[in-house]
Amino acid sequence: MNKQKSVLNQFELKIDNGYIYIGESRSIIVAADALGLLRRDLIRDMGFERMKGFLFRYGWNLGKQDAKELLNHANCSVEEYIQYGPKLHTMKGHVKARCTFLEVKNKNGKWHVTMEGDWSHSYEAEVHVRYFGISSIPICFTLSGYASGFVSEIIGEKVIFKEMTCEGMGKEECHWIGKTVEQWGKEAEQELRYLDESPIVEELATTYEKLLEERNNLSFVMAIHKKLTEEVIKGNNLDSVVRQMFQSTNIPVLVENLHLHPMAYAGISSNQLKQYKDELVDYLGKNPFCQPQAIVTSTHLLHLRHHYRLMTPVFLQNKIVGYCSFIYHDLNQFNASISSMILERLASVSSVCLLNEKTKLESYERIKGFFLEEIINTRQQSDHHDLMMKASLMGVDLSKPFYVCVLDCRFQENDLSKELEMQKEILSFLTAYGNDQKQNMLIGQRAKHLILLITEDQVEKEGVQTWLAKIAELLSSQFSSVTFYGGISSKVNNVSHAEDAYKEALTSVRVASKHQQIISFESLGVVGVLINENNEQEVKKMAKACLGNLNLDDPKNIELIRTLYIFLINGGNLEKTAADLALSISGLRYRVSKIESILQQELRNPMIHYQLLLSIQALMIIGEIDIDLK
């Protein structure tokens, strides 16, 4: 006991002429709360993980210093030296320390230490809880560092102390265990990393170098972005932007639409273009032309069969409209720090280019739409020359025979705002299709239908009816919530007859049904001609007379007229009519019998059959029957 007192007396606080000494080391007294403020600022400025390492090293050096002084002032066994550690720790006011277990062994000249105990009234736990609240992990990093440094200095081997529980976690005491690194194994890796961390000065130098590199990278990216932006400001197109990108990076560049059709590329031959597309299609394992979702929604590096592709989407009005790609054959060309940034800036500039093109195209198409309205509404012979001159400027030769077609759009949902948006998309798609097929047609819009004017020479190979049917089928595949019906005028040889041709197409589309979605005016026969010759009132009077007691004023008769019409266009076939109406054969027979009773006519009579079908079609054409016969 006397020996312990004499040793510990060497570490008592001494004041000499304003200086404070503990042992032979000049010391200062610091309030625990000040250390709490330091801890808070370290976490804020360095982050929690770096703060842990900083405080562990700080405690380690404090412990090592005390151990060195103890070794100079005492002559004890290793066990006795180690047991002084908790006492010194307590004397300095860090904590009230207590060792509950100590085992020291020397095997083949190497020390093995196992030590266990408790800390109570930890200043470190107290200030941490004050500033940060209860912790989910042990937080006495300085205390752990002190104990580790002290015992390591005593035995000449690295010893690591770990907290198992902590007052900072809301526990009554901090429970700790100390062992040599060899005994801990991998469990001591974190603390060893704290001790191996570079000094702040070295780390700041490394950080500065990284910041300098980042600044240079950013300057390079911004310089490229500036060049690309200048191309847009000059009014140059996407091809020019892509060429500029290739010149700046010397990396092959490719811009594609949603279906992987190239819109612009540089540094790539036509053969390579096909190879790159085929490899991407194989990689996707699906047909890109039926792609339900975007290939990428953010920047990704794709590892393909013979090349690597850094790919990013091009957004236009919140929709993906295409993709920008860098092509690599050697990944050493890929710079993970800046390649993505550069490509994403190309995507942004590409989006602006595409928006400009879209705006120009829409403006041009609006002009063409207005011009089509002018053609349809002009009957003055004196204006025909001007119309033909304007048309030639738009690539349409009105000196050649042409057709006017009407596409009727039937929407499943009765939502006007959605319909208007869908109509815009349909019009844009139709315009893009015409440009892609290199067909110079005029496209306009009225109400829920589209008007198309196309010259005979552009469709003579397949015929105008097949051509319009193909367009309707393509639109149906793209816009599944819309049903399309088409009407075609007779061939027009003079622009002065354009209005009549529009009326013919409109007349035709009124008769179109799911049985025949594309109707030409010529197929309507005499009823079409009669109505087109402004004999509507006479035709309506005759048609109503033919229907007799099955008059249109009675709402109950509408379904009977619908049944009659489908029965007639199916040629009296009961099975097909029942299927179309979703009726049983017996139910259909009852309706047919009722209709014959009302009309006092035999529907199987060919003459009666023809007159009734002609009458209903006439009433449909002039809009007298307003029921859904589609």
C-alpha cells in the first residue's frame, strides 16, 4: 500500500509559480463541457467516423504518456504497472475506473493480456448525451484510447480496449474488455485503422489534390458543355452537336430514338452502327420496337458482346424520347469521374435540339393544317393558282389527282382533357410517320377527326384504301385506347373540288363500322351520290318512309334499328349477328320477328333487305341516327 502511495504521489497535482504539473508534465485544467463543445465541433466538421478516430488517438497518446512517466518513477511487475492504469485514469478525473479481472501471460517472449472492468461517471458519456442524446453505440472513445495506449506502452505490444456497454447508451456503467491485437483478431480492425490514419496535414494535402483534380475535371466538362451550347445558339442541328462532342472527346458518340434508330452519330461507320444495334438488341433479349419500358432511365455502363456502351436517356417534356451513348472498345477510355457528366450534358443539349426541331415541325405542320383548311374552304377559281404555288412550296403537287381522307378517332374514355392531349400525340405521330415514309401529305384536324390530303402518285402502288387501312392499324397499335375509322373521297382532279371531296370522305366515315373500318365514297353507291348532291331532305323523307312504324322518335326503337342494321350488313346471317350483338340465337329471332311485325315486311326479301339497308345508311350519313353502331 505504501509503495502504491509513493508511486501515485508522483502524479499528484502541483502548482509552481502559476504552472500546473502532474508528475513532471506541465498540464492544464480543462472543463469537461469544453471538451463536449470540441466533440460537437469535430463531429460537425469531420464527421462522426473521423471524430471517433481522432479521439481514440488523442486518448492513446494520453495513456502512452502516463505509462512512460510511470515506468520512469516505479519499479514494479508488469501486472502492477497495468493495475496503476485505472488508478491514474481516475486521478485525472476522466472516469472512476475499476478493474475486475486481469490475466497477464508471457508466451515465447510475447505478452498476452486479458483485462476486464467498469467505468462509471464517464465525462465523455456525460457530455455526449448532453449534446447528442442517448447513443445506440458505445461512445467513450477517448477513455478506450487512453486504456489502450497505457497498457500497450507497458507491455510493448498493441493492446486494444473496447466498450461492451456504455453510460452513453443509457446503461448504469461502461463495461470494457482489453486484449492484445493477436487475441482480438479481426475484431480489432477498426481501432487499428484509427491508429493508422494519416495525419491531418497529409490528409488535407490528399484532399487538396483530389479537389484540384475535380476542379480540372469540372472545367473540362464545362468547356465541352459550352461548345455544345454554342452549336445550339448558332442554330446548328443535332448532327453538328454530336460532331462537336466527338472532336472534344475522341470517343464515338451515338444518339438514337426510342426504337434505336440513329438520329445522329460521329466516329462510327455504318457497318459498326448495325453491329452496335444488334448487340444491344441481343443484350436486351427483346424487340426494341415493342419496348414497353425505357432501356435505361438513368446513366448506365452496359457490357455488351464486343463493346461497352455508356448510355443515358434523353428527356423531352418529362418523357424519354431517345438515348445518348458513348461507345468504348477499351474500358481504359472510360473515365468514371467525368464520362457520365459529359454524356448527361450531351443528353441535355440533345433535348434542346429535339425541342427546337419539334417546335419547328409543329409550327410547319400547323401551317400545313391551316393551308389544308384553306384548300377545303376555297371555291374561287382565281385562288387556285395561288393554292398550287403554296402547295408546291410544301412539297405537295396539287396539279396531280389527289384524295381527301378522314380518320375518325373514337375514345374509350369520356375525358375531354385527355382526348385533347391524345389528339396532339396522334397528330405528332402521324406527322412523324409521313416524314419517315417521305410522303408529302397535308394533315389537318376538325373536332374528333383528322383530315389527310395525299396525291394519287404517292399511294398508287398499294392503293389509297390499303394505305389508309395501314395507317389506321399502325395508330391502333400505338394508341390502344382509341379506335380509328376511315373515310376516303373519290379521286379529285381539280383543287376546286376539294371541299366536295372532304364532304365525301366525311360521308364515308359515318358509315364505317367494326365490320369495315375503312370506307370509300365510291363503295356507298347511289345513296352517297344522292346525299352529296344536296338531296338530304328528300333522301331523309324516303328513308324514314321505308322504316315506317320503326320511327326514330321512339327511344325504344333505337336498339331495334341497331339490331336490324347489323342483321342486314351480315346478310341475314343469324349466328354472326347474334355474336356481334352478344345475343342468343333465340333472343335474336325474337327481335327479328318483332321488327318484321312492326315493319309489316319480310326481311328475307332481297328488295326489302336492300331498301332498308340503304335507308339506315342514308340516315347515318346525314347524322339523323345518333346511336353507336361501331
